[in-house]
Amino acid sequence: SNFLDQHPDGLEDVAERYGNEIRNIANSEDRPAGLRMLGHVMLYRVGIPDEAGFVDALHALERDPELGVLATDQQKLLLQVAPDQEQKRAVRLLLTSRILSVRKEAWSMLEVMETADSDLIVLDLLDESPRCGNAVLFLVKELIDKRQDLLVRMMHSVIYLLEEPEKETHRKDAQKLIESPAFKKAIQGCELNEAEREFLTNRLAHWKHSERYLFPLLELFNDTPLSDIAAAVEEKRQALRPIAETSILDQFGGRILMTKPTLDRLRKEVEELDWDLKTTIPKMIREARELGDLKENAEYHAAKKKQRDASQRLEQMYERVRLATLIEDMSMPEDSVSPGTEVTVKTSTGETQTYWVLGEGDGELAPEVVSYRAPIGAALLGKKVGEQTEEFNDQTMTVTQIRHRLPASAD
């Protein structure tokens, strides 16, 4: 691609010498989807596009997104290469890109589509949270103050990013999003029907991972039409959290259990936030102050609020580090469920499920992780093979297998 940019007069020569080889790569089903699409972009660049092959590659890339192999300009070129009947598919794909400028270009195409077509793409991507995290975050930022009718869908898509993100950066961005003025304003006007309120309440009451990501969401609901949901969630979580084995609880005391990878990540976050408080945020305040008239200086007040929020968050993170105890360093029972065990259960409805019981903030390690402090984790603590939990979420669970399991880096 760089060669073609630097030698535009050599396109015909490239097509003649390498066209067949590029075409073979582009149309080979044995090749990765991203590499196939790169081949079709190259064919387009040298003037010998293969529309049918491009469509096949686009469908393959949609099933297994690998946009990372395409540079920014190559990703944007997909909108030009795609035939008219495939434009919607190309726009949807590019909204998932990690590159902001690519998402913006796809968004500009989305805005001129028929409403029914654009809504179909938006709803499809929101429902793909947390897998399509980049698209979800981008769409919610663009639509949160424009589409009150989509607020419930947007809220649930952000909740998935907070609880089960595929990337920790998605969780951080989701946290910033729910703290934004636009999101808070939208929640103020939120009206849910009875079924939606019940679903949201149960969704949050059965939160599987660290409560540090749940509590800011519940706090957001306070002083809004959703304040009763926050109260109901707190009540439900207390009722759902069974009393674990006393001997296990005695070991934990007031400590916060987590694995070493999570503690390392937390310490890094502390360093980054501390740096922001000492450098980036003071600079923002100074620059805003130079604008004058502090009473009506929106930039100044926003920077000061960011400073207060960051200071409070840093204090909370310092406390978490202080209270942290590594699961890897703890002595746990060999024959019962405890933090650091993978447990397979059979539910009273006949389903077989596997949970990896770990600590606070460990949810990033794997989809099956549950916190020992979450209702489902607490229900399993201390249980041995063959033992049954108390009724939980309208069903019981019988433990069928237990094995000790720690993150690979700790083995």
C-alpha cells in the first residue's frame, strides 16, 4: 500500500505482475478474513476490483472481524469499494473499528441512510455488547442526548461493558461515559415500564463481578426516576447473598481478595490517576482560569469537578490497594469451593454451568469468572462435591466438580 502511494504511475505494472497472486490471496477461504479483505483493497487500488469476491470477503470479515490488519486509509476505502447493496454491511463493520476517524466516517454514512436502515444497524450493534465495545461506546456518545427512545437499549449495552468487557479499556471508557453530563441528563428523563424496571433490577441484583463497578451505576440512579431501582437492587443483593461458611469468612476478615494480575493492574491505574492529578488536570485548570470570569467559566468548573472526582476515585483506589490480599498467597480448603477454584454445577433445571470463583476486579480474566462477594459466588463458597446451595434465583445448584485454578501468570 505504501509503495502504491509513492508510485501511483506503477499501478498497471503491479496489476500485470502481481494481480493473479493478489486475487488468489483475496479469494482464498483458507486465508484470514482480514488478509482477504486487504487483498481486495489492493485489487481495487490497482484497478482490477473483484466485486463478487469482495462481497464474500466482507461477509467473512463480518463473522470474524480483523480490521486491525488494515491501515486507517484502507479501512475507509472499504466504503468506496463496497457495492451499493453492501454499503450497510460495510458501515456496520467499520463502526466496530478501533480507529476513531474510521468510526466517524462510518457514522457520517449512517446519518444519511434511511431511518429504518440506520436504526437496524444501531440496534444490532448495541445488542452485540460487550463484543462490539468500540461501536457501543461510540454510538451511545453520539445518541445519548438525541434518542431517548433508545435509552434502555443503550443503558443495558453500557452495563455489559461495565460488568463483562472484552477489554479493560472498554470498561474504563464506559465508566467515564456514565459519569458524563449527557448520560446523567438522559437518566433524569428515563421512563421505564414495569417489565423494563423488573428486568433492570434483576440484571443488577445478579451482578457477577466486582461491586466497585456496580456502585457508581447505582449512585447514578439516585435522585432520578430510577432511584427506587437502586434501592431494590441493594435489598435484593442482600437477600440473595447466602451466609457462607463461617470459617471461610473468618479468613477473609475485612480484606479485599483479588489475584496478582488484578492487583498489578490496580496499582498501575493508581499511578496513572495520580499522574493526571499532578500534571494533566492542574494544566486544564490553569488554561481554563486564563479564560477569565470564573463565575461563568464552564471549562474551569468542569476541570475543577474532574479534579474532585479524580481525587475521590484515587482515595478509593488507595484504600483498595491497602486492603488487598492476594488469592495466590492464601491457604484454602482442598475439597470445597473457595476463591481460586473452578466449580462445575448442575442446576435444578438440569443445566450444567461452570464458574471460576475469584476476587474483586478479576472479571477481566475470563468470561466465567464470578466474584466471591457476588451473590452467586457467595452461594457456592464452602460447598463440596455433591452438596447443594440454598435456592438462588429461583433454582438450586449441586456441585459436581471442583478444581483449583489460578491465572496462568500465577501458576
